Amino acid sequence: MSVSPTPQPDVDIDLGRLLTAVWEKKVLVAGLTAAAAGLAFVVTGMINPLYKSETRLLIETREPVYSSDQNSQTDGTALDERAVTSQVEILRSTDLIKQVARELDLSSRGEFDPAANPSALGDMLVMLGLKKNPLEVPAEERVLKEFYSKLEVYAVPGSRVIGIEFSSEDASLAAKVPNALVNAYLAFQSGAKLENNTDASAWLEPEIARLRERVRESEAKVAEYRSQSGLLLVNQQDTIAAKQLSDISTELSRVRGERADAEARAQSVRNALENGQAVDAVSDVLSSPVVQRLRESEGNIRAQIADLSTTLLEGHPRMKGLRAQLNDVETQIRGEIRKVLSSLESNARVAGLREQELTAQLNALKVGSGREGEEAVELRSLEREAAAQRDLLETYLGRYREAASRSEPKALPADARVISSAVPASESFYPKKGPIIVVSALATFLLASIGVMLGELFSGRALRPSSGFVRDPSADHSETIAAPSAIAPEVAAAMPEIGNDADDFSVEAVADQLVSDGTPVAICISPEGDEGSAAAVMLARTVAGEGCQTLLIDLTGSACPTELMAESRRLPGLTDLMCGDIAIADSIHPDRLSSAHIIPRGNANARRAMRAIDRLPMVIDALTEAYDLVIVECGAADAASVARIARADGGEIVLSILRSDEAEVAGLLAEFNAQGFENVLLMTPGQPESPMGHRSSAA
């Protein structure tokens, strides 16, 4: 095992020194900043100012006021985002831009054709073949290229508004170009509508003529077929046969009702006569005038008989005469009732004969209506064809009249309208002298300051040792800064022996003692958690800096050493090794900041790995064959847990203490003493004094 006399400490950047260096060279930084500001002022003054103007269009469906579709038009909801984007591309079309360029004679302006007046440098580059001669490109294409570089057409998000911006060195021209482009676009839209309207009129005219002839032929076929088949109409809907069938059916229903009524009335009278019942309740009998007179006579006779019966006996001639008259009247009444019955029966027979006649006629018409129904099917087919041709003709005529009314360009407005016209700008939008000068000066100041700071860093003047690894530059590497205070006598009496050889508990002192003693295994315990675990990482790196082969095993629950040393927390490590998923060689990884190695915490299930924790001492023994020092960081473990992986007769116990008081430390040392660990090394990283003071031994 080799030991280097001087370890390599970590370093920090001294920010105060960097700021001081910038201040020391403030004249240089200020001069460069002022020079950049002056140069920006001169350059912006040499640039020709550019002016920008904007015209805005609202894309919407527009119809003539007299159009039949005017009332059905909405506020343009049919125009979706893609339709608006299409109009943007139309505004950028080459044909429209060429038309505007010719109208405004842009080719005569040097701004739009800079190649017409080339510079001496440009001519030299062309002669040397380093640049293509711009005059070989047609003048119109050169103008279009400059036009496109100054034009911006965009759709306003969330609306159907299109903005047309144009920039130029001439404020008046910057306003004329977008207005002229919009006028050309509106004329193009109206012209496209007029062209479509003209094409529609030219197509509709011969179609209407052909449809008129078809309608005439269809209607003639309907009339001819109706005449041949006898399907003549007596009104708007019914034919003669259908009308007759309807009338006979109605009459037959009426006659059947009359016959049934007469038979019922006759049967009622007949039943009354046969049963000897009074027939006065029969309506037909009561309605007979003869019966009514006979009933009156019968009543008078009965009244006389009743009147005379009080004075005369039944055998009196007067009484006999009245009885004879009464019998005669009753005989006449019965005769009249039979006549009524005979009349009713006669009416029923007549109704039956009428019913038979009407039924025969109805049956004959039904036979004829079957044939007529077959002919009506063909007739309706011809009528439907004629109606379809007539409706199509009416539709074409309406479209033709509408198209004819739009024969003038002004009758077809474009599907867009100007909501904001461009006006000449009063101020240029480029260059913005103030912001350019400020940004140039600020950027130069920052770059100059960064340059000065980099010089200080590269020279090493802005680097200082890390605070966790500070050593006394005048002392030997085995000496430390710390001078521990005296331990309280009452506490020292109850403490086990502290294994530090000198009154120094720093990381460097512990590392030196482990190296000098040739300790193969160091079990580190950090009661205060991750801060103490970080001290174990410092210990491993310090020992590795001494030239020793050092390995740290992360046995903590938080994986703090893994996070500080390994490239990734997901590397396979101790838990994978304990579960048998990997070999020992696959669990070892290099430290990213030193020559030490680490076995990370791992990715396997921790509970499953703890079942094989008894194998860890064998793994540690195997690792000591390859490494000078194996450090096992256990985190905030107790003495009983440490005893499972460490033997009291081999290795060292390192207790990493940062802020614990003397009573707590004494208790921890007593616990380890109870488990057979008599010598314990204390380590207090970054502290001027150990919480335990001088080395002591148990009573």
C-alpha cells in the first residue's frame, strides 16, 4: 500500500475575487462599453429608415341586396380557418403582386432593384466568380423578390381578419402598396364571381330550352293516355268511374238503412198484433190520421156508455146500440193497423229490390275499377315524370333570372371588405436607435466582464480550497486545524475508549489513521443522517487521494452516498447483489469525482435483500482482497445492527458526529462497547472541535 505525502483537496470558486478583478479592470470594461455604444450609434445613423403601414380585411360572405339568398346568409360562420388561410395565400399570389408592381412602377425604384446599381465590391466578387451576377436574373423576378421580403400577410388569430403589412424607405409608398394590393384582390374576387356567373348563364340557357320541350312532351303524354284509358276527371282528383262508384256506394248504404228500418217497424207492428198487445205505442200506428179519428170515435162511444150505464141496464136498446158501434170502431182500428203493417212490409220489399239493383251496379263498377286502377298506376307514373320535369324547369328558370341580374361587375361584391386602410407612417419602425445602442452597450459590458472573470479562473487566482477539506498550509499532512476541548470529567468516566490517536477528529485525521494502521474495513455510522453520510463520502475520497484503492458500500436507506458518488441512482448495486441478481464485479462503479469506487444502494427490493444480509461479511472479506480499504456507510444504524455485519476483532468503527452533545455521544459509545466494540473512531467533518474533547477510556 502506497501513501502520497500530499492529498488533492477540493476547490471552490471565489466569487469575491471575480468581482474584484472586474472592478480592477473597470477602465477597460467601461472603454469597450463606450466604444460599442458609439459604434452602434454610427451604424444606426447610416442605415436608411424603414416605414411600415398596414391594411386590414374582414373575410365574410357577401351577396347583392336583391339576392334571394340574402336573408339566408349568416354572418360568415361558413368561413372556417382554412378558408381564411386560403385567402392569405391568394393575397400573396404572384399574379396579384405583379399587377401591383406594374401599377406603381416599382421596377423604377432602386429600393426594389438594388442589383441595377451594383457596388464596386459586388462587381469584383462577380468577376472573381465568388458571387452570381444578379443582372442575369430578370428584372421582374428581382422586383418580386424584394417585394416579398417587404410584404407580410397574416391572419389574425381567433378571427376572420387578414392583415397586410408593407415596409419601405418611402412612407407614402409603404401605404400605397397594401392599399393597391387589397384593391387588386377585391377586383380579382369580383371577377372570379362574374366569371362563374357568366359560365352558369351560358350553361343554363340551352338546358332551359331542352327542359321546356321535355315538359311539353311529358304533359302531352299524360293527356293522351288519360283520353285513351277513359280516366277523365270530373273534378281535380276523381275520375268518372271513381265518382260513380262513390255515389252508388253512398246510395246503397242509404237504401240498406231504409230497408232495415222498414222491416224493423213492420216487425214491431206484427209482434203487437200477434201477441194481442196494445199498438198505441207504435209510432207508425199513432201517426196514421185514420187511426187517430177512429180512436177519437172510440173514446166518445166509451164515454157515452159510461154515462148511460148509470141509468140504463146492459139490455137496453140504447146500450146495445152503443156496444155495437164500439165493436165496429175497434174492427175498423184493427183493419187500419193491418193496412199500416202492409204499407211497412211493402216499403221493406221495395227497399230490398232497390238494394239488389244497386248491388248489381256496384259489382259491375268494381270489375271496371280494377282495370282502371291498373291504368291509373301508369297514369301517375307519367304525371310524376311531367311534374319532375316541370319543377326542374322552374328551378333552372329561377337560377337563370338570378344569374342574368348579376351580369354587371358591381352586382357581385367580393367576399371581403376593408376595415382599415393603410396611411403613411409618421415614424420609422427600423432602426430603433435607442434600444440598439443600449443593448449593444450592455452586451459588450457583459462580454468584457465575462472575459475578465475567465482570465481570473484560468490563472487560478479565483480558486480556493473547499471548506470541508481545509488544512493548515504550514503543517504536515498528518496535522489538523482542530484543537479539541477538554471533555467533562463526569462524562469521560462512563465512556469507552475513543480510538483516535491524536486529539484530532477531522476527516483528514481519521483518513490518515486508517491508512497508517492499514485498516482493511471501516464501518461508518451517521446518527444524524445524510450529513454524516456525506462525511463518509469525504473520507473515501480523502483516502483515495492518499493513493489507496478505496471502495465505499452504500448501506443507507436514503442512498445519499450513491447520489453523491455514482453517475446515476439507478445503477445496480448492493440490493441487487444480495438478491443474487448480479455478480460482485457488476455492482462496483467508479466515483465521478475521485479515484474511489462505490457499490451503490441498488434497485432490487430492500426487504428481499435484507434476508441475505448475513452474506455481507463474506462479500466484504472478498473485497478486502482487492481494495486497501473498504468503507461501509450504514447511515443512522444502531450498534446491534452493525454487529450483524462487523466483527469486534476486525475493522474499525467510525462514528460521524456533527452537532450531537456530549451526553448523546457518550450513550452511543456505550452501546457499541456493549456489543464488543471497545475502540471507536470519532469523525467531525467541518467542525473546529470534537464534541468529545480529548481521548478517554472507560472506567
